Amino acid sequence: MKWIQVIDPLNNIALSVLVAAVPIIFIFWALIIKKMRGYQASLIAIVIATVIAILVYGMPIKLAVLSIGHGALYGLFPICWLVVMSVFLFNLTVKSGQFEIIKHFMASITSDRRLQALLIAFSFGSFLEGTAGFGAPVAITAAMLVGLGFNPLYASGICLIANTAPVAFGSIGIPITVASQVSGIPELPISQMVGRTLPILSIMLPFYLVMIIAGFKKAREIWPAVLVSGVSFAFLQWFSSNYLGPSLPDVIAGLGSIVCLMVFLRFWKPKAVWRFANEPAPTFDASITYTSGQMLRAWSPFIVLTIMVIAWGMQPIKDVLNSIGMFQFEFPGLHNAIQGQDGAVLSKLFKVNYLSAAGTAILIADLVAIPLIGLTYREGAKVFGATLNQLKFPILTIAAVLGFAYILNDSGITLTLAAVLANTGFMFPFFAPVLGWLGVFITGSDTSANALFSKLQYATATSIGVDPVVTVAANISGGVVGKMISPQSIAVAAAAGNLVGQESELFRFTVKHSFFMLLLICLIVLAQAYLLKWTIPVYEMLGTTKTTISLDASRGYVYLLGLAVLLVTLASTIVMLVKKKPQTPNLVS
């Protein structure tokens, strides 16, 4: 016997909404007022949501428990699987000392503070967001800028603001993966919709950052470099998000804009080098030089990562890997046990694509990178253990937030809230980014905000006749500008910039910029919903039947063979170049 979801369990929509809002209000209170840890707030919120689902909505206890378990399991795989492998790769580069070479390389390109901010905070921060995420980009880039001699407040503040452009595609596209899973819209159209919104912000962001640092007049002095940085980043972000999917826009746009700006600076220099007044002496030692082999070796983990993720995104390779190593099962007791208001039965399948998952591609990159950067596999195992220990609370938080999101969705609580939000009618697309902005402000994560609100965005848009991909993508795009004022992000940036105890000052530095960018995104989304409908991608919902062109499986095996040859060639080149000249002593003690 199927349980049927209800939207107005108390037969009074106002009372039903008040009750349905309790779990979300608790999240606001717990994180903002009580300042609980994310996992603590999520676990308590699960209990509150479960009680409401059972006592008010009449959801059977068994279905409520299974729904939470389904969400938590999805949080562990593929999400945590990917996050752990991404952070593991970054930690390997730090442990080996190769990351010091990367920092040195970034700092040696120019001594102008405005251009350093573009290269490190904007472009390199985007690259790190694409591979590591979870606060690492802000922490690393802020520490780098402070080490170069930046004012700590400006270093931390501009890194928070610069981190807006890449957040939607962070950690190999996890925010979009979650939005897809929760809303039922495939990943690619969400990626395309976000990739048709954020590049507008990306074009203006470099000039905006420089203006914050040095003022409008000084920003105009380097407008050619600002234009190269912003346009190259925006174009690559648009292209990769629309044609390659959500996994690589940050990596490609970040690296691409670095390369474009570096090439441009070989032919153009600002008339005067700008630096902060009374700034401390930089810790960067320009006398240290590295060979091309050492540079290639330092960057090799990220080169291998990019190659692997691109390869894993090719359909022939996916087909081969899925034919070898994938299984799926009907979630016991939950599959086809809930009937929605539209009469459709909710399918609850769990797919374990352990070979074709992006996290597996990154694991292989990790294993290839370990000897390339001079570590032993024993040392790599220790780094992996330290990474798991580092991420134990984020893992618990992700699992808890996904469990919370699933119980809200399966019980019908989000449908109740959506029914009220739909009353904004024509203007709902304008307010859709605000919901994502609030979610990221509360949780500190665009991924978590999408887990909480993507279904609500979908249901509300559908009820007012707007294509739901617009509002689901708006939840992601609005969330990115909430990141800079999230208490968790502020704490990370303050620690990296030696501003512990001055968090309120850093918050005041960023909050006005967050509001301004949010307003811009709200206007863009409103225009996309009604005036620029040609920007909306055509798609089919997950689970629908569509005709596909069958691919010759042999092509996938050929691609895999070519990938192996490419990796062996890269490894051989690095070994030969590194042995050619003696290495510079490691900068890390």
C-alpha cells in the first residue's frame, strides 16, 4: 500500500506552512544564534523534521527512517567519495612540498598587487575551488596574499569576494550534482543554465576586485589586463559548463585565465607598479628559481586530475566502465512506496557506479601523482588517513544534510513551503536566488543549500508555469554570493589572514558586496524566466525514456588505452626533466 503525500495536512495553509517551516527556522536559529556546528544542527533538524513528518503529515515511521537513510547514503556516495579524493589530492601536493613551488610560480609573475590579486585570488582560487573546495581556496589564497605582503583585511576580503565566481562548480561540480539529484533535473541543463548566468558576474568581477583594492582610478589603469582576465575566465566558464558539464568549469576557467593573463603580461605592463602604502615586507624570495622539470612536477597532480576528469566525462569511457563496474538496486522498503500529489509514484533507485564515478577518476589521479611528486605510497597512505580525519565532521555534516533534505522532500514538507512561495507569482524568479543566498549563508555550502531547497525551487516554478531549471539554477547562482558572508567562510578567511577576533570587521567588509551581487543575479534570473527564454536549455527529466545512439564499446576501450599511454608519457617526461638538473631544496620544513 502506497502512502500519499499531502500539501496542507492541517487543512489550513497558513498553519501548515508555520509547522513546515519549523525545521528550517531551527536551522537558522541553530547556526546564526546558537552557533552550533553544522553536523549538530543538521542531526537535531532531522529529528524535528521526522517528528513533524510522522505526527503532522502522517508519514509512516518506516518510510521516514528509510528516507533519511537514502539521503545519508547518497551523501556518502558519490558526494563524500568525491570530496575525500579531491582534498586528498590537494593534501598530497602540500605534504610533498610541491605546493610551495606552485605558490612561488604564481607570485613571480608580477609584483603589482592588483595583478597578483587577479592571478591568485580570482584565477588560482577558482582552480582550487574546482579541485578542493570546502574553504580551502579562501584559506590558501588569503595566506598566499598575506605572505606576499598584502594587507590582511584586504587579502581575506577580496579572496572571499573572488570565491563567488567558481563556487557553483566547486569540488568537481558537487553543488550541481546535488541539485540534480534532489530536483530530478539532469546535471547538464542545470550546468548550462548556471553557465549562462555566472559568466556575466565573472566578466565584471576582476574590475570589481581591483576597484575594491585600489579604487576606480587605479583599476582603470590596468583595464586591458582586467579585461583579459575577466573575458577569458567568463568564456571558458561558459564553454565548459555548456559543453563539458559541471565537473571542470572551475579548473579550466581558472587555469585558462591564468595562462591568458600571463601571456598578455609578456607584451603589456602597467605604467606604474601599484603597492599598498606602508605594507609589510613580502616573504616571497625572488632569488629562488626552479627548472621546467620541477615546475611540471609540481603541477603534475592537477594536470593528471584534469586529464582523468575529462576522460571520465567521455560517454564511450563511461559506457565501458559502467558495463564493467556498476550496479543499482531498489532502495528496500522505499522504492515505489510514496505517491506524489500528481499521482506519480516516487522511484527510489540507488546507483553505485563505482568505476565511472568522478571520485574514482580522482582516486586514480591521486595514485598516479604520488610517485610523480616524490612521495612513497606509505606516505600517501598516511596523508589519506590524515585527510579522513580532517574531513570527519564535513562527511558527517554532508550525510546529515542530505538525510534532512530527503525527509523534507519525501514527506511533502517542501511542497507545503513551495505552495506559499508560489504566491509571489510572477516575481518568484526574482526571489529564487535569495533562497539560495540564505541557504549558503546558513550552511556555508552551496551543496548543502541545494540539498535543502532544490526541490522547493522546482515545485514552485512548476506551479507558476516557469521552467524549473531556471529557478533550480538560480538557487545555485544566488548561493555563490552568499558564500562570502557565511559565518563559516568568514572564520576560515580570518584564520588564514591572521584576523582571528576581527571577524565582524571582515563581515562588514564583504556584506555590501554580497547584497549588490545578489541583486544583479536576481535581475538576470527574472529576465531569463520571461524575456530571455532562448537561454533556457532543452532537457528531459531524470527517469524519462529517451532515444540514445548506441556507441561501439570498442571505442571506449581505445580511449582508455590512449589515456594510459598519455599518463605514462607524462610520467616519463616528468622523471626525465627532474633528473636532468638538481632540484632546488624543499621550502617546507
